Amino acid sequence: MDATHDLTVGNETKAMLKLALPMIAGNLFQQLYNVADTIIVGRFIGPNALAAVGSSFSVMVLLNSIILGFCMGSSIVFSILYGAKEIDKLKNGFFVSFCLIGFLSLIINFLALFYIDDILFLLRIPQEVLGDTKTYLQIIFYGIIFTSAYNYFAAIMRSLGNSMIPLIFLILSAIVNIILDIVFIVPFNMGVGGAAFATVIAQVISAIGLAVYCIRKIPIIRLERKHFRIDMNIAKMIGNNSLLTSIQQSVMNLGILMIQGLVNSFGVSVMAAFAAVVKIESFAYLPEQEFGNAFSTFIAQNHGAMERGRIRNGIRSAIKIITIYGVAVSALIILLAKPLVSIFIDATETEILQIGAQYLFIVASFYCLIGYLFMFYGLFRGLGRPGVSIILTVVSLGTRVILAYTLSSVPSIGLIGIWWAIPIGWALADIIGFYIMKRSC
């Protein structure tokens, strides 16, 4: 197995898929693990513990999105420098990014622990699960630095064209987590604290394991004394890309939370249906999202190598791949809409099943559009223009939020207006993305 993969040579489609497929597999595996973790906590501890762990999820997503944004931003700079064969600058970039992400992680870790009571107050955690939620979050927060370390070294590997090694350590981490979940929760009876300890230990193993592998097996990652300095030009590149990518991730989460609040106002049945379809969608267009992330690495390496022809060929190949996948998965989900919703909802809950199926009939018809949007995100990040990705995110989610709140307030439209706002937001952002792409490439 090659430790690195030069994406500036060879067939463009094969290069992108070779990088994307392990990333897709890793994220799908992570989704399956999340389901397994939920089942273990819910069945062996009880509904209060499940509520405590579930209510902690939004906090962890927000904190991780900030760090992940910085890792993704750093990865693009690494890819550009690797494609340009500027190895000394690349190694200095590794050091600068390590310092930046490490410092950010420590600050987030400290603030999260210091303000944990304020966080719980803002989340409006019910009194009956408040103790479990605080216990779970306090332990999980200590794992932030290890999550950052894993994402940092995974970003390095992916920037060098290798997404298989991070996948192996992700699978190892998930297996360890599930085993420790069962051990700590069932025979040791450690409750939600046991679930949290299992997660942190698994994070430690994956972070240290991937770090040791990278340092021992990949010579380009080994730094010399001359690389241990802060090059302000490299720092500026990494800082700008990382900050803007982190902002994009945060804007996405904010928009989704606003839609969730609107959905909640329609009652429990709509909330239940929406929760089910969101889980279905997390599997449906996850491959498009991960393909967009892999596409950004392909673009960045070729942008660094000034291979404009390969960039144009890569765009054409990406559009074909997304279209084929989007049409296929849309047809499958529309055909199986009700059976898919019934996986999460009892078949006797006909109203919830109907609402969920209505959502999928409308939104799933346009999965190509979200695929193209992920492609544009990857394209402009790879070209070193993450600000465009923020614009597209604001347009997509801004349109979605405005239309959802406006249309749903019209009695003759109501709930269906929220559903239609989603593909309309995607379409508008795609049009702008296509226009900017034509002028840039």
C-alpha cells in the first residue's frame, strides 16, 4: 500500500475515487457505530441515559466542527504545497498547523470545562437528566485534545492522497469503543460515565496509533530542526483557510439548528418524522459529501502543480459521478420511502410515516443538487478560495431558512413549505457556484 498518492498524475476519475471511497466507508462506518452506541446506552442503562447522551450530541458537533474546520483548512494548504513539490514549506506547514490546532484545542477544552454549567443551562436540560448529562460531557471534554490529534494526522494523510490509513484507525477506534461500552456499562455498571470513558479511551488509541504510524512510516512527515519555526506566510495561508472553513462549518450547523427549531413548532409527530428522515439522509448523501472532501484534495494538489487541464477534467468527471449516484440514490429512496421511515417509526404511527414519506418524496428527488453543492465546496476550498464556499453556504442555508419560515406561515402551504425550501436553497447556491466556477476555471 502506497503511503502517499500523487493526484497530479494518472487517470483523474480513478485518482478521485481511490481517495474518496475509504473516506466514504469511514463515515458510513461512523454512522453505523453511532447507531450501535445509541442502542447500547438505551437498552442497558435506560431512557434517561439515552436522553443525556443525545442532548450532549449537539454540543460535541459544534465544538468538533470548529476543530474539524481548522484541520480541513490546513489539509488544503498541505495539498497545495505537496502538489507544488515545495517540501520544506510543507514540513513547516505541518509544524505551524500542529501549533495552531493544538493551541485551539486546549482553549476549547478549558472553556468547555469551565463553562459547563452555563452550557447545560443554555441547552435547557431537564432536571431529571441534568446529572447524567454533566457527567457525560465532563468526561467527553477531556477527549477533545485526542480528537483534534486524530483529525490533524488524518488531514495530513488525506492531503498526501492516502485516506485508507485514517479509515483503518477509525474502524479500530469504533470497535474498541463498542467493546468498552459493553464492558463498562454491563458488568461494571458504570452508567453514562462508562460510555463516556469508553469513547475517550477509543479516541486516545486512534490518535496515538495514527500519530505513531505517520511518524514511523511516512518520511515526509518527519521534521528537522529548521522546520520548527513559525513562517508567517505559511501561518497566514493556514490561518485564513482554516478560519474560513471553520466559519463555513459553524454556519451550516447554525442554519440546521434554526430549521430544527421551526420543525419543533409543528409538534411531536413532525419532530419524530423529521428525526427519522434526517437519519436516512445522513446515509443517503454522505457519499456525496465525502466525495466533495476528496475532490478538494484532488483540486488542491493540481492547483499547487498548476495543472489546470487536470482540474477541468476532474470537474467533468466529478459532475458525472455525482449525477449517476444522485439519480440512483434518489430513485431508491423515493421507491422505498415509507419502508425506510418505518425502520425508525412503528408501522402503526401512520401520521408520522406519512409526514416522513412526504419529506422524502420532495427532498430526495433533488439529491443531485446537494451533491453539486458539495462539489463546489471542495472545488473552491481546493483553489484556495474558501470564502466562496462560505458565500454558497450562506446562500443555501439562508434561502432555506427564510423560505422555510415564510412559506410555512402561509396556511395553505404550511409544513410542505419547509420541505420545498431545502432543494430551492441548494439550487440557488448551485447556480451561483456554477457561475463562479465558469469564471475561475
